[in-house]
Amino acid sequence: MVKRVIDFFDAALLLPLMTLIFVFVFAAQVSAATENARINRYVIAISANYGGDARPTLRYAETDAKSFAKVLGEMGGVPSKNVVFVKEPSIKNLGNQLDILDEKMKRGRSQNGRDEVLVYYSGHADEKGLRLGNEVYGWKEFRKRIDALNADVKIAVIDACGSGAITRLKGGVAVPAFMVDQSSDMKGYAFITSSTQDESSQESDKLKGSFFTHSLVSGLRGAGDLSGDGKVTLSEAYQFAFNETLQRTEKTLGGAQHPSRDMNLAGTGDVVMTDLRSTSAGLDLDEDVDGRLFIRDSRGELVAELFKKGGRAMSLGFPAGRYSIRLERPAEYSEAIVILQDNYRARLTHRQFAAVSAEKTTLRGEIGGTRNCESGDTIACSLDSLDHHGKYRVTFNAVDKDSEPRKGIQLGFFVAKASENMLGSQLSLIANIARKEMRGLQVTDVYNGVNGNFEGAQISGVMNKATSFEGVQIASVLNVAGKKSKGLQVSGTINIAADSLSGIQVAAGINYAKQADVQVGIVNVARETNVQASVMNIAKKVDGPQISVMNVAGEMNGPQISVMNIAKKVDGPQISVMNIAGKIEGPQMSVMNIAGKINGPQLSLMNIAGKSKGRQVGLLNICGYCEETPVGLISLVGNGVWSVTGSLNEMGALDLSFRFGTPYLFTAIEGTRLFEKGTGFGHFQDTYEFGLGFGTQFGYFGNHFELEYMFLDAFDHFRTDKDEVEDNFHHRLRLGFVHRLLPGFGLTVGGTLNLVTEGTMDKVIIKPLGDYHDDVKVRGHKARVWLGFYAGLVVGRF
């Protein structure tokens, strides 16, 4: 009995012991398998700034692609050998690069882990697909190619207009997050896009990149780590990029962007995109840091931007180096400098930030934004604060200087100078100078200058200058605005708007602007403008009329009215003594018209066109390819009729005729000389005929009938200095047939009806060889009528 009890306890103890040993062995195996498991990650970064002739060229697609690949290389475990950059590809070239990547992934396929590929595209797109130059890579084909890649996980990030169309193929929607548990066990695909199907994706000169990619990269560097575990998952990165992109684009000209996604990842967790512990250096933001942060590297480039709420610490990953961090909060602007070293994490608290002037902040909302605190314009906030809380002061000195923010009036007998923001007026004899922003009035005899933005009026006897202005500049000699401005420039000599001017330039001399609404002066020069009126207008692009003695435009959407008009492309009419255009959609009306391609009529004494879809009406028309028959005295048409005909007729005469025009209407110039009767074709008489006529063909080219009227001036000898030649007038109607023997060579034969009047003679000298004519009276004048014939050879295009 005792032995049974002992055996029972031994068995009872042995079972848990065996179970414990099994658990340890299984855990060790799982751990070993996990340690041996590895993720092979590949990145193909595609950039396409050029999206076809009808689309503006982007500036930062390549920069965005490099930023995305860089953060994954530094923090996402992607070795440089697994990164492929594809710049400005064709559809074929991109397909080849994906095939090469496919083969590379096959060779390096992991046995104990998973293979991931991240496809990034920055460039043009629309509802049809990627715009690669003038080619369209359809969304369906592009998505199918990504799905076919030899990887367990395929992640596509597409930063382009209308890119949400690729997620619509399988019902993806624009939602702010899709949080799931984290795990290393994952298969499937995820498509992340910068906008929905019908939205524009925008890039910013300030960011030197797109809003979406900039936000996504900031999130991957740690700003998107919502859980605080030192890792940024795919869902965390998307959520951060969604919120930041939407917030940054709500007030832009392009409108709010809503990033979208389509995800089908089979597993128990989420994909870890970046690990903050993998960076060589790090930056830990303390809980008391609260506000929007702008982080720039030693070259001054913006590497991350984020909004951090107080009460929660945050870690970011960067390469070692020197960084400046700008902190912006309502009515507070401060900066801190940190030096990040390898294998060290720097900690930054609110106490380490030092207050700075608001003017150093880079303005936001440069696309269609308004200057106010709500739009994030920190300088406008400072000026508003000065307006509400500053003390009004009036000072007067020979040289009046103020190094503090100023509200009031500065009176300088010689010079008035403000080193900080200025609200009010500056008046002096020689110069008024504002080193930063100013709102108000500057009046002087010589020079007004504002280094920042100026809102108000500058009035000077010589020169006004502002970095940018909203208001009016009035000077006797020169007005200068460096950046985008709004208002009026009035000068006795020169106005210069180096960037754009939403307003009017009026000068007694020269107006120059990168872009201006209206220019009125002696000489107007602009890259883009709506209206130009002067002695001479020069513009790259004009949306309204040009009215001048001479107009020159690259692209013209309104009429050109001048003594001479020159334009590369014109959508309206050209009205001038002489018109020259590369391509014109409207009519040309002038003494002389020249156009490379014209879709409207040309009305002139002389018209020249490379290709014309409209009708040419003039004395002389020259056209390389005409879709409409020109109407004129002489028409030279490259795709029309141009031929030489030599023939013999019933008068015993040799005809040589040149024909120009189209089969529907051609012009003929003819010369005739009669043979001496009874000599065969051996000798000519001194009787000549020269004339001009018009005709048409019944049949386009090749074998055809033709009908022609010709007026000939006939005389018995050439005029000399000693005598005057009298002549007959010969009217001839000819119906004939042309048979083509070879290309460019044919026979012609036909009959004629002839009427010859005495003209300036008192007799009729022209008659057929056989006396089968009728002598008649036409309005009391002698005339001769007969039926004739002709036969000859034709050479040319007929």
C-alpha cells in the first residue's frame, strides 16, 4: 500500500516535470526558428517629373523617390544593393526593371523568413494610369504587374494625381487608419496612394517635395510611432501621413488631399516599416515639447516636419550630424541646435529652445494661401500682435533709426530706417529703409526700400524697391518687386516685377514682369501676362490681347493687334501689317501672313503657311500642305497642282504653261509664240502672247478632265524704247483631258473656244492657220471667233 502511494506521487511529479521540459524545448525551437527567420526587403523607387506635353513638369519627383528610399535604407533594413532607382522611364523600360528585380528576388529568396518589395512612384498620373512621358501605363496593368512580383508582401506607395484610382479597382476607400496587431507573420499586398481618384496631389517649393511623401517620411522617422515601442508599422505610417497631408493641403489652391489605401495582408499583425533602434543616432523629444517642429540638417534642408503634442515623449531617427529644430507655437517661436553622434541618442527638452524672431520662419501656404494667423503665417501673426499690443510712437531725427518693432511714424530729415517689423509711415528727404516687413506708407525724394513684404504705398522721386508688395509703388524712375506681389506699379521710366504681379504695370518706358495681369508702357516684357498695350510687347505667354506697334509672344490666347505680330502659338486672331506665327488657331489678317501651322483663314496680299486647315485668301498664297483650296492670283501648294505644259495649237503656235494651286482651283501663267507660216516648226514669227488664267480639274490627280479660262495679251513684236506696241486681247476657254503615262509625266489634248478683240489696235492680227474663223463686232469693236484644238506634254504634279 505504501509503495502504491509512493508510485502515485512519483507519477504525479513526473508528469508536470515532463510537461515543463517539453515547453522549454519547444520554446527554444521557436526562438531558434525566429532568430534564423529573416526579412529580405527590396525597394524600387520610380520618379517621373515629365508627364507629357500637356502637363506641367514637376520639380521634386526624383527628390521624393530618393527620400523614401533613404529612410528605408537607414531605418527599414534595406541594404543599398536591394534599392533600384528608375528615373523618367517608358512603359517598356519600367517593365524591364521590374523583371530584373523579380529575378533578383528569386535568387535571394529567404527559406526561413519572408520577402518584401516596396514599389514607390512619384510623378504624374490621372484616372487612366501612370503618365510616363506621353505614354499611359494603365492602373489595371500596373497593379497586375505588382501583384505578380515574387514576394510574400508587396507594398506600393503612389504619390500622383488621381492615384486613388488604383485602390478603386478592388474597393479601397479613403479612411484615416487601419490599425491591427503587430506580427512578423504576414503575406499579401497593400496599396497606399497620396490622393483619391478625383483629387490632385501637390508638391511644395518650401518642402522641396510633395506634401504626402514629406509627411510619410517624417512618420517613418519616428513621428508616426503612436504606440511608443520604437517601431513604425505600415498602419502607423499611413495614419500619420493621412492626418498631416490633409491638414497641410486643406487651404492650398489644389484643395485637400485624402490619401487612400487598399490592403489585403493575411496574418496576425502588421508590417514593421522602420525600427528607430536601427539608426546610427537618435533624437528623443521630451514630454514638455509641444508644438509644430521643423527639423533641418546642416545644409538647411527640411528633413522632417511634425506636430507633437505635450505629455508624450517621442523618438526620431536620423544619421549623425548637426540639426536645427524650429518650434512654433501660438505667439512663440524658438529654435534649438543638436549634434547627433553615432551610438548615442540626444534628448531635447523645452528648456533647450531659445526664442527667435518670427521673421526667420519660412512662410507656409505659398499656394493660394492668405496672409493671416489662421493660415499659419507667423509673420502676419507678429504684425497683428504688434498692431494690437504695440505702443504708437512718433519720432523725428536727421537720421531716424529704430532697432525695435515699430508702430507709428518715423520722420527722418535725411533718412528713416527701421531694423525690425514696421507698422505706420516713414517720411524723409533721401531714403526710407525697412529691413523686415512693413505695413503703411513710405514717401521720399530718392529711395524707398523694404527687405521683406510691404503692404501699402511707396512713393518716391527716384526708386521704390520691395522684396514683395501688396499695394502700390509710384516712382519717377524705377519700381522693383522681387517676389510675388499684388497691386499697381506706376513709373516714369521702368517697372520690374522679378516674380509675378497680380495687378497692373504702367510706365512711360519699360515694364518687365515674370507674370503680370496688365502692362501699359512703351516696351512691355513678360513671361506671362493677360493684357499688353505699348509700342512694343514681348511675352512668353499672353492670355489676353497684345496691342502695339510690334507684338512678340511665345503663346497667345487672345488677339494680337499691331503693325507687326510674331507668336509661336496664337489661339486668337493676328491683325497687323505683317503676321508671323508658329501655330495659330484663329485667322491672320495682314498685308503679309506667315504661319507654320494655321487652323483658321489667312487673309492677306501674301500668305505663307507650312500646314493650313483654313483657307488662304490673297494675291500670293504659299502652302506646304493645305486642307482648304487657297483663293488668290497665284497659289503654290505642296500637296496641290504644280506642273509645266508644252503644247501646239491650231494657230501654229507653241504654248508653254505653268500651273499652280489645287485640283479644285489652279492658276495658269502662259506664254505663246507663233511659228512662221509655211516653214513648219523651223522659224518663229515676231508675234507673241502672254496671259494669266484660272481652271479646275474634274478628277483629283492623274487621269482627269480640266476646264480653264485664259486671258492673253497678243502683240506683233516686243516693245522698244523708240516705239509703242499695240496689242489684241485674246479670251480662251479650254476643255481638255490629261492622261498620265508615268508618275510626273503625261499627255494632254483638248479643244478651245477663242475670242480675240482688236484691243489697242485698229485690226485683229491673231487667227488660226486655217481660215475658218468668223469676224464679228463686239460692242462696236472688231473681233474674231473660232474653235481650236491643242495637244502636248505635261510634267509635274497634276
